Amino acid sequence: MWGGRFDKPPADVARAFTRSFPVDRRIYREDIVASRAHAAMLGRQEIIPARSAEALTEALDNLLVELDQLGGPPVNADDEDVHSYVERVLTERIGDHGRRLHVARSRNDQVATDFRLYCKGFCLRLVTAVLDLLGVLARRAEEEAETIAPGFTHLQVAQPVTLGHYFLALFEMHRRDVDNILYAYTVADVCPLGAGALAGVAFDIDREFVAEELCFSQVARNSLDAVSDRDFVSAVLQACVTLSGHLSRWAEDLVIWASPGFGMVRFDDAFATGSSMLPQKLNPDVAELTRAKAAAIAGAATGWHATLKGVPLSYALDMQEDKRAVFRVEDDVLAALRALTGALDTLTVNRERMAAVAGMGHSTAIEIADYLTERDVPFRDAHAAVGRLVRLAEDRGVELADLDEADFVEADARLSADVRDRLDLPTAVARRTSLGGTAPARVREEAARATRWLRWQRDHVQDLVGRGLPPALQPSARAAVVR
Ligand code: ARG
């Protein structure tokens, strides 16, 4: 491909070290589709003969079908990268027509184009999987709108909440992931093809035509930036760091909740694993591995940032490592997301046990302080009075509701035993009706709102899939997944 000015072939160790085919064969579809658009443009602009353009587009179409059936390019092909692989096969099949394809193009603008297409597709696959999780969360929030659960701060029981409220908190986190992923999609949605090696080209090319064929909504405005820019890779990875960090946090909650000391949830047999020695064990492996994958994903993103920050403008081979980082992160984040979604979908909740834990540690003490505040006691004084009552209850080993009328009055003259009516858990949660609060009525309202938002967002993503990717790269056409 580039041997003309060399006296000898590369040393085996140098070639093995620098070639990227084993990794980038995974973007063969994007390479073929982008090459097809380039060939069609070259023909329209009369940069190559019309019959060459026809031979090229036909051969590229055939190659795509063929490679899909094979599950991707042969693993043991000896080419430098996927781009040289495709060009070699074309030339073997259609001779000189194949040798005309690379005019007005460099692998530098080519790989940036291919990988932007790939990352757009990845964003759409990922956001679809997040929407599936959000569907499970909205459903479970509705089902558990009245279920009393412990609310923790510092992992100490703080106040009772409803389990539906907890699920809606996760809904909020992952709704932001949808925004982050769609932002990364927008960053990737710019077409660099036509930038050449770095300086633009001396032919009358039609960059708008190519961008439109490939469903990019913008054309890169500077050829140096076009081949050096990998912000889309950083944006995709960053979205995955935040997403997997979210997954890791609630995976950790589930590990704790499933531990016998808490015993508040149970993983379905289909989403748990056993011990080779201890017959009674049911381990939350899916949640544990999610925590570990989140660490690896953060590492890959950090490594990528460190790689990119030192690369002088415009292209250098350091940037080839973008694919390794994205593929690793893609495999990990999608696997964790899907497995954890399944685990949540099938999780059994022990409502009695949850309520029991929620009532531990005088978790409704604040009700007494609120009661006093309503009777014109400054909150700080109320806080101190309730602190004394908690101390008293602890000394006697009883609940606050078990204290005597005299105890209440002694803590503060404006207190009476009817405050006990406020101390039970359902009453305490039902009173928290402020916007975003934990009351079952609020949770039902918010769950309905979440479901409406989800319906709208699904339509939006469906629309993006339809117009954001060329037909050959649509998920339905992407049956072959290369690893
Ligand atoms: N395999 C390379 C990559 O993934 C393709 C571009 C190579 N360009 C070059 N001038 N060596 O980045």
C-alpha cells in the first residue's frame, strides 16, 4: 500500500506492534459504507471514470453482504488495518477500479469517518439499553409506591422512605445518562471525510454529498481539526464512565440489601450464582462485577485522555488506540447494563423486612421536632428536646412511641402523647408530599410522569436511529457483531 519509497519491508516486530487489523476489523461495515459514499462521489464529480465508480460501489455492496455472512473479515488476514484489507480485496476482485478508490482520501480522514459512524451506532445501542432499564425502573417504582424502605445517610438508617421513591431516584440518574449519551452522539455527528491527510485535497470533491449519504448532519470545517479531533471518543467514554458509575452505586446498594444482615431483597436464581463449596450460598455476582467493570471503564477513559492530550496536531498513531478503548468499554458497559437490568427486573423485595429495618434507630424522631416547631418552638430547641427523648428511649431500651405522657411533657411542655400518632412509618412517609418528596401520592405522580417522558424519549431515539445512520448501518441490518 505504501511500499514505494522503502528499501525493505518492516521488521516483524515493528509490523506486529503497529498493525491494527485484529482490533479494527470490527469497523468493517463502517469502512465499506463510507468507502461506497466516497466512490459514488468520485464518480459524480468525474474524478474517476463512471464505470470505475459503478464497479466499486457494486463490489463494496457485495463485500458487505459476504462479510456479514462470515461474521466479519477473517481473523487471520495479514493486512495492516481494516482499510488496507478492504482496498486489497477490492483490487483482487475488480483490478484497476479498486486501485482508483483512494484518490482524494487518506486513511486519516477515512478512519475518523468510520469511527464516528461506529460511535454514533454505539450511542444508539447504548441509549436503547438505558431506556430498557428506565422502563423497568418506572414499573417497579409504581409497584412499590407504598412500600416502606429504610432511607440511609452514612449507611445509617436516617428516615423511612418509599421503595418507589428510591427507584425513581435511580430513574433520575439514568435519565441524565440518556442526555449524556445523546450529547456524545451529537459530538460524533460531524463528517471529516474530504480532509485528506491533513490539508484538504486538490480535487473538486463534494463533501456535502458524502456527509448526506452517510447521514452526518454537519461537515467538519477545518481539515487539520477534522483528522486530529477525537473529542467524540472522549465524549462517548465519559458518558460510559458516568453511566457505569451510576450502575455501580446501586449495585452496591443491592449487594448490601441482599446480605443476610439486611435481608431486604433476594436476587432471582437466574441472576445469582452459587458457591462451589458452600451449598447454601446465593451470591450477587452480577452486582459485584458491575462495580468492578465501572472501575475498568473509568481506567480506560482516563488512559484514553492521557493518550490524546500529548498528540501534536494533527494525526499520530497514538490515536489508533481509540478503538481498543471504545470496544472494551462498549462490551463491558452493555453487558453490565443488560445483566443488572435483568437482575432488577426479577428482584424479590421482602417488604416486612424492609419496614423493620426502616423503623430501626428511632428513624421517625424528626416527627416530634416538626410537631413542636408547628407549636412555635424554634427548631433548634425542638431538636434538643427530641434528642433528650431519644436518649431516654435508648436508656430504657424502648421505642419513642413507648415513652409516657410525662416523659414527653418533661422534654417540652408543649408536647403531648398525641405526637405518637405521627411516629408510625406510613404516616411519616405520607406527610412528605413536597415536590420530589417520598410520599406514595407523590411517587405515583412522578412514576406516571416518568412513564410519559420515557414514551416520548423512545420515539425520539427511534427517529434518530431512522435518520442518523445509513440503511446498511441500522441496528436491524447489523446482525453480525464482530468481537
Ligand atoms: N489504523 C489507523 C487508525 O486506526 C488508520 C490510520 C492510519 N494512518 C496513518 N497515517 N498511519 O488510526
